[in-house]
Amino acid sequence: MLTSRQLLETLVAFDTTSRESNLALIDFAWRYLTDLGVSCELIHNAECSKANLYARLGPAGDGGVMLSGHSDVVPVEGQKWSVPPFTLTERDGKLYGRGTADMKGYIACMLAAVPHFLAQPLTQPLHLAITYDEEVGCVGVRTLLDALAQRAEKPAICLIGEPTELQPVLGHKGKLGVRCEVKGAACHSAYAPQGVNAIEYAAKLIHRLTAIGERLSQPQRQDARFDPPFTTVQTGTINGGTALNIVPAECTFDFEVRTLPHDSAQAIADELENFAQTALLPPMRAIAPESGIRFYPISGYPGLFTDKESAAAQLIAYLTQSTDFSTVAFGTEGGLFHQAGIPSVICGPGSMAQGHKPDEFISVAQLDACDAMLARLAGWMCRSLS
């Protein structure tokens, strides 16, 4: 029987950066589970270059608990690592390697726990999910949820093991990423008023975004359960222009909205688009009728806020021996599971303070504690449902 540390060593060795395929890791997990007698299913992307793995064990029937983790990791380029990022290295009780905290440590614990679950008289099913492309907008899990939606038997609770130092987390903000393309009209800069400066109109939109963000940060709109305690808006990239003596005809910028539960990201994007249509396009088209401003969604996921009185919250409180529920600033697949009718909580080993950084690590103590938490879950799942 392989330990979580041994499994983590194997998982880290797979370069599952989001731009790469995750199939080698998925094939390893599939062979590991099928060798234990667990039935597995692969749900591929359209190109069949990546896949989610879904497995189920225990009794037939509806309900049960799902353990879910994403297989992809962020890039290591441009980071100064003191250890090989795709080789597990142990130093002073810490296990270094890309994805150790976010979130192959949890997947390793999931897989290591399977023999223990198989040996127990479970009274409800255990579901396992390993997804792809979480880091680029929670893309892969959507095909898994589409497949589950076609089935009568679904998990009742999902435990997503993003790194929270095994503290129970019930919520996070939602996110919407949008691309704005501004089309103006070029001319010689000596005759600038005869053109439509796409960069300057993009700047007007960005200025409006800043004003919207300031309004959303007002004290009456804040929720102290989140950090920061308000919906945020920010512009992340901008590109435009070809030369200083040419009025730029094109400018593109990307912005994101990260929303509290009571705010709508789409409503904020719609407000900016309405400003573009009513305040900016008329003067632009008065000079050049071909001018335009277009908005495209590029990524997004819903927020999560699970009721502290729910069965999911009570389960994670039991497993962690804590009712000190909190939220996290980063996003997860939890909102999508919740939206699909599977109440979700976030709790996993390691800390996101180490995630996405050079020399990412998880402590051996956190890995051991997660093993113990999943053993406690196995005991809980043996209880009578009556």
C-alpha cells in the first residue's frame, strides 16, 4: 500500500502545467485505482488531450461524499527555484515541488486513503474526482459536472482539497474576466483630431472601471467575512498602438471582477458596456463611423458561500474538529459544484501562501494530518443513515 508521500512523489514528477496534457497523471491514477478494484471513468476534453477522472466506490445509491482535486499546476518559468520543480525534495520536514500545496498533496492523500475506504463497511458511496484546467478558469470540471447531471445518483457533499491548512472554508468570491476591444481610426498624429484614438477611449473605460471599483468598496457594501471585504475590479493587461506619430486605431485590455455573494459580476460588466455604448461610441462614430467597442468574456466561475448550518458545513466541522469557518481570497471549483446542486466546502493540506511561488512546498505534518482527516471521514461514512 502506497503512502501519501510516495504518491505525491510520483504526482509531482508529472509536468501538468495547464498548457500541457494531464493524461500521464490521469493514466497513473486510473491504473492505481483499477488495480485496487475501483471502477473509473475518464471524461475527456474535445481534443482528447486532457481528461477528468471520476471514480466511485462503496454501496450503490444516491448521495455520499465526493473528494475532488485539480491535476493542473501553474508554470515555473521566470521563477528561481532552489530545487528541481518536478522532483519531490524533502528538507526539514517540508516537501518541495510544483503542485505540492496546490494541490497534488491532497490528491496524494485521496489516493492513499482508497484502500482504507475499501476495507470499511461504508453505508454511503465515496466519489473521487481529479480534474483538469482549474488554473485557467475552472474549465475541465464543467465537463465532469455535465456528465454527472445526466445521472440519477449524485454526491450529496463535495470536499474540495484546496490548500487551507486543513481549516474549514465555506466561501470565496466569484470571478469574471472580460476582454475589451476598442476600434478607432488611425491618422498622422499631426492631425490627431481627425482620428479616433483607441488608447485614449480605452483609458476612459479603464477610468470608469476604477470609479466603479471605488463605489463597490464603500463601507456599506462591505462583507467582513471576505478579504478584501468588498468586490474588486482591476485591469490586468493592455495593448495598443504602433508608433508615436500614428493615432492608434486599436487597443485591447483585459479586466476582471471578483465579487462578493450579493454582487453580480455580469451586472458590473454590463454597466461598463452601457457606458461605452451611450457615452463613448457616439463621439467616436461622429468622426469615424466604423469605430466600435466590443466586450468578450474570457473566463469566470461563480462564488461559493455554503450555509454554516448545512450538512456539508457540519461534516467539515466534524472532520476538522472546528467550527471556525472562514473564506479564502482565491477561487475554486466549489462554486460550480454548488451551482450543480452539490453543496461544497473547501479544506485541504498546505497553504496557498506557498502556492504559485518558487520552492512551493507542503509540510510532512500537513500531509499526515490530511491522512488522519480522511481516515476520520471513512469512519463517519460507516455510520447508519437511518
